[in-house]
Amino acid sequence: MIKRREFMVTLLGSAAAAWPFAARAQQQSSKVFRLGYITASVPVPHFRSAFREGLRALGWIEGKNVIYEDDLYAENRLDRLPELASELVRLKVDVIVADGTLAPLAVKRATSRIPIVLTSAGDPLGSGLVTNLARPGENVTGLSLMQSDIGGKRLEMLKEVVPHASRVAILWNAANPYSAIVFKEAQSAAHILGIQLQSIEVRSPDDFDPALRALMQLNLGALITVGDPFIHAYRKRIADFAARSGLPAIYSSREFVEVGGLMAYGAHLADLNRRAAGYVDKIFKGAKPSDLPIEQPTKFELVINLKTAKALGLEVPATLLARADEVIE
């Protein structure tokens, strides 16, 4: 039998031992986390909305337990990335969310301490962002765009719509390591499909006008683009150019089709941004980026614009339409 005095001592001792844990829990729950965001490109509002909606669904409310610092955009001027990355480090944010491949590379050079969450890095391993996808081992984790032979799949779909196309241009950002990988994959697929692939490279906004002039001078059957924040920023201009030139094209994401492009196949970028919120949530709750595996896309989509197909005088095969996730009429 435990005497009353012994029981009270035990109870008080247990309560005293629990106090530090309770205090820490209260302190953690009352902390307001600061979040930074950076991209090499320009704002894409629905990507940011998807991310913030994902955080809200996990209980992170702006102004209550999380503060969004100014989103930083390099506006496709890659020389600005080191300065912007350093600015986020100076702000002493708790987590930096980085879009694409080039922005997180700049942030990684600026800090080895602040956790970095990728929203859509092309090839985190090949670009040097991490040394292991399953256990990144550093301050970088998040989501990758990488899918085996994405360039080849786009060429195959394009060939279904334009079966006689023998010369196809590929527009890509040669400054992006991921784009270089997709370009090489597309080259291999083009050889198998009997397509001559014409490389059109861009690295900065200054390259864009010369690139479009080069496309006009080529006798092309079709166009393919490689997914990249820089190319994505010019999606309306590219789609308009293809329409004026009567050039069938396949793009990297649905946003190109929504502004008049013919078709697109690739990862659902808004979904990747929404999933990135889950990484931030885990880090806010104490997880280490080095212990969080980098994940690949789980949602891909094929989107076809029949209005554009009609304007180009093309008939999209029924088999391809049946595989489409969305058809714009």
C-alpha cells in the first residue's frame, strides 16, 4: 500500500517532470514560423495559391502561426538569384520554399542551415542539390519533376497527331541541368521515331527573340518544349507564335494549353506545389529535411485543345483523345 504522503510526493514529482514538456509544447504551438519563397521566373498565382491552400488545410494560418515573407522572383534574370537567396537568409526565415532547379541551387549555396523545400526540381540528384533521394542528408528536400523519358513520351504523342512530321524543333533552357537531361532523352527518342530534332536554346530573356526568328527560318513539322520556369513564363508568347506559324506543338504543362497551345503532357504543377506544403508542415513540427525522402510526381496529365487543333487543320486521333485528362473544345 502507498501511503498518502508517498503518493503526493510521487504525484508532485511526476507533475514537475511533465512541466518542461508542457512548457515546450506550449512554446512550440505559440511560435509563429516565417516562410520564404524564391523562383528564377515570374509569379504564377495559382501555384502559390495551391501551396498556401495546402498549408491552411494542415492548420497553418497566415498571421496566426505562419508569416509569409515577400515572395522573391528573379524575373528570368539568373544573375539575380544569388542576391535574392542571400536576402532570404538575412531575413532568418524558418523554411525557404524554392521553385524549379536553379533557384534552390542558389539558395543552397547561400545557406547550409535553413531547410529548403523544393516544389518542382527537375533532377535534384544530377544537379547536385542532394546526394541521395531517399535520404537527402542535407538541408534540402521536397519534390522532383523527374520522370524517365518524358521528352520521348511527348514526341510519341506529337507523332500521333502529326504522323508525317520528320523535322521537329525543341525549345529548351540550356542553363538548366534538368532541361539538358530531357533534351538528351528527346534526342534518343527522335532517333527511334525517325525524327530530325532541331535544338533551339535559350538562357535569358535576351535570347527569346532570336530563338523565335530561328524557328521561323526552319522548315519544321512541329515543336516541342522542355519544362522549365523560364520557358513557362513565356508560354503565351510561344503558343501565339505556334498558332501564327501554323506549327503543331506539345508543351510541358496544362498552362500552355490554357493560353491556346495545342497539347501538353507533364506533371501537374499545382499539385506539386500543394504537396510541398506537407514537407513544410513536417519541418515546422520538428522533422529534419535530411530525413524526408524526395518524392516524384504522382499526377500527370494530358490536356488537348481541340479549338487549336481545328485552327491548325489537324484531326486528333480518337485513341489520343480517350487518354486525355482534359479536352478543351
